[in-house]
Amino acid sequence: MEAIEVGLTGGIGSGKSTVAQLLAKHGAGIVDADQIARDTTAPGGAAMGAIRSAFGPAFIDATGALDRARMRELVFDRPEARAELEAIVHPLVGMQCQIQARQAAARGCPLIIFDVPLLAETGHWANRLDAVMVVDCDTQTQIERVVQRSGLAPETVEKIITSQATRRARLGAADIVIFNGCHRSLAQLSNDVSDVAALFGL
């Protein structure tokens, strides 16, 4: 029996990674596209040579990794720079996602979760997935969570949220929605995830 492949997405600060961790406890295999992207832009990462060639050494930090803060400023100001960066990183991430998915299937995972922050922004994911799961959250809660965990200024978090798909667009792409907004406790979220896991026989 082939594994079911489900995309998991949500805006920054929605709690998507927490949902992925909870699903893993139920036996789902997790393919973390965001972590793979970070690995490709880490020191010695597969994308770093092309990033240096495209953007110059000013966007490489002292460790040899992508200077994420400087790149964030650039892509906010120049949308074409975002497209150029994505053209470098996304194919590498896609290949590694496929490798990890095959590995999870080989381990016998009946459900493989593709944790993809920008799933609603990119069209190719929906065509290869059996379903899309969205972790929904109100904007104010997103801002508060990200400020607390990362120390970014609220205005910066608002820019990040604006650069992502709208809440409405994500919900429009969803087959399954888990609400994790204002006043939702971890226990409540865990119960919701357990219900979803049961839908897939976990």
C-alpha cells in the first residue's frame, strides 16, 4: 500500500511546526521543506555557490551561510530578487524532499507529511499531494508569537506575513483545517491533531 502524501502549511507563527511534531508522534513521516531550505543555505550548502554568484559576497555571512537578514531586506524591496533566490533554492529543496519521502515510505510510514511554509504560494505542490492541511491562525497571534520567539520587530513580522499567501488563499487550498489561533492551548491543539491522525488511520 502506497503512503498517503499530505502537504502541511500555515503562515509564520501559526504553529505549523508544532502540528508536524505532533503528527510525527502518531507515526507520520515528516519531510521538512523549510529545514531542507535552511540546510541548502547553510555553510557549504548546495545553494551557496549559486547564491554567491547571483547576489555577491555581501549576502554571505562570516560563517559562509546566507545572510538571511540582509536577504530578507532585499526581497522585500525587490520582488525579482525573491524570484531569483527561489529559482536557485526550490529545485534543490524539491529533490531532497523526494529523497526523504522515499526514505519515509521505505520505513513503512503510512502517512508522509510535507511541511511546506510556502505551499499556497507555489503551484506545483498541490498537483503531487493527496491532500493539503492548513494550520490557520489570526494575524495578531502570529505577530505576538514570532516577536516572542525571535525578537523581530512587529513591523518586520507584519512585512513577512504580507509577503506570504493571504489567510484566505491558504484556506482556499485546504482539504483539512486546524485552527491554532488566539487562546488555543497545546492540549486543545494536540486533541485536534489526534483527530486528524485518526482520519488517516494513525
